[in-house]
Amino acid sequence: MLRFIVIVLPAFACVAPFAHADVLVSNIDEPIRASTAIGGAPNLLVPTHDNDGWYWAGQSFVTDGSSYALDSIDVVCGDGNGVPVTYAELRADDAGAIGATLMTLSVPNLFGPIGPRTFVPDAPVALDPNTTYWLVISADAPANGGFYWSYADTGFFSGAGALAGFAFSSDSGALWAYGADFPWMIRVNVASQPPCPGDLNGDRIVDLADLAGLLAAFGTISTDPNFNPAADLDLSSSIDLADLAGLLAVFGASC
């Protein structure tokens, strides 16, 4: 996949350090390979059709087997220019492609040297276990300007989660190109979710969806193919009346 390489600025020393929650996954300590223009700053060496595209980018990450509350995402970016109208979104994954928007994130000041900048969700958002998410950063007309997002010189990362594919669009997200070799540089900061008894589907609410999930597995034991461990509230290795009673006791609760 072609990227528009414009600058290489190892400028971390110019940016103040951040305080963090737990780190789910990070590659911001890897060497910078290069930095790419995001927004309305076309690379004239490789113009888009009619040279009027607006460059968008996305990086995916994968949770481990736990549920988390998303605290923030640090992005290695900066060197803003002009008057960019910039957006950041947490999006779902759609079979390896960028999916629907789940939450928007506030965009920090993008001017000044390239380094970690913190994007914070505009409302609380839970991350489900073993799930892929995309951070998508875009810029739109009519503003004229952009900023730069760095990508790593390696595919290495740290943390319990993982980095997966990246994406790039030169026509405002109409078409995306995907790759996996040099991911955009991010650090996903999370807080562990406390247990939520009766919440089978991880949405932090005990409702009809959870009751339906328990009833679908009712009568099964741990060796059955349709056994649902989340419905085994008393950890007896069977889904029975005790589990049903436990769910009904907290029905309607939110965590």
C-alpha cells in the first residue's frame, strides 16, 4: 500500500510526558519510520484524482480476553498547518475493514512538534473482550490544512492487546486501502471493568438480551457445544435454575 511520506521528525523530547491508565497496547516507543499528511495537504508528487482529496487514516487494535473502559488513545502526531477541521472516531471492525462509528473522541491541539497527543472519548465507552476496533482520524473541507501522523519502523508492540491492520484513504474515506507492515503509532489506555454479574453480552446492562442468552444455554453443562460460560453465574459448570435465579435477581441493573 502506498503512503505519502513527507517528514521524519523524532521529536518526542519536545513534548511533555503524559500520565496514563493501564496500557492495553502501544507501539509509541518504536522508531519512527516516517510521518504522513492527514487532511487537506495533498502530496503533489502523488496527487489524488483532481488533486482535491482529503487524506484519512485508521489504525486497528485488538483487546485481550478482558473487558475495559477506554480511557484515551495517545497518537504520535503534530506539526499542524493551516486550519484543519479534524475528527477522531472509534469504529467497529467489519470483517477486517473499517466499520460503523461507535464513539467520537476529542481532538487535541495538533500544532507544534510531532509527539504523543491524547485523544479522549466524548462519552464513556466499553471495549469488549477479544474484539477489534479502529481509531480513524479524518479531516474535512472547507478548511485548508492538516497535520502529520507518524508510523513505526517495525511491527512490534507491547501490552496485553495487539495492533492489527492500518488503513489509508486519499478520497475522504470513500475507498480504503489496507496494510499491516508499519502500523500508525498509538497507545491505547484503558481501565479494567469490574465484574457485572448477569451481564452476558458485555454491554454493562442486565436486560432481555442477557436473559435470552441464558435461556438459550439453559440445561447445558460445560462439555456441551452450546454451553455459555458467561451464563454460569454460580460457576457450577451447568446452566440451571440457580443461574436463572441469579440473573433475575439483578435484572435491570447497570454496572
